[in-house]
Amino acid sequence: MGRMIAVILVSLAVGGCLLPDGTPVFVDARHGKLWSGNGVLLEVSEDKAYCRVAARNRAMVVEKRWVDCRAVHPRIQSRL
């Protein structure tokens, strides 16, 4: 059941950013030198093509940048 929900969320996020602001997200490594990729969604553009995220870079400084929404994925918390 949980796997099905994860697949649905990922497929929705690929078509454009459908996540609400403040959602914990994972940003693909190809969009900057981030410490872990863990970030927070701050804003979504009008056309839902670009997302503004806040994430720590390798110097542990929080960067806020606009990235392609196809590189922003919901962060799924495991219950292990």
C-alpha cells in the first residue's frame, strides 16, 4: 500500500510541482552542489515548471534557488 502511494506521488511530481509550500523535498544532485539533497519547497512558479527550494550546500549554508520541478521529489519518511 505504501509503495503504491509513493509511486503515485512521484508520478504526480514528475508532471509538474503539485506539492504544497513547506513540504520536505529531495532535490536531485544535478541541480547544484548540495550537502544531502534534503530541502524544503518554498514556492512554485505560475506555470508550475520551476520550484524555489531551500537546501544546505556543502559549506552547510542554506541556499534558496529556483530549480526545474522535475528535479524536486517528495521526501518519504521510512518507519524503520
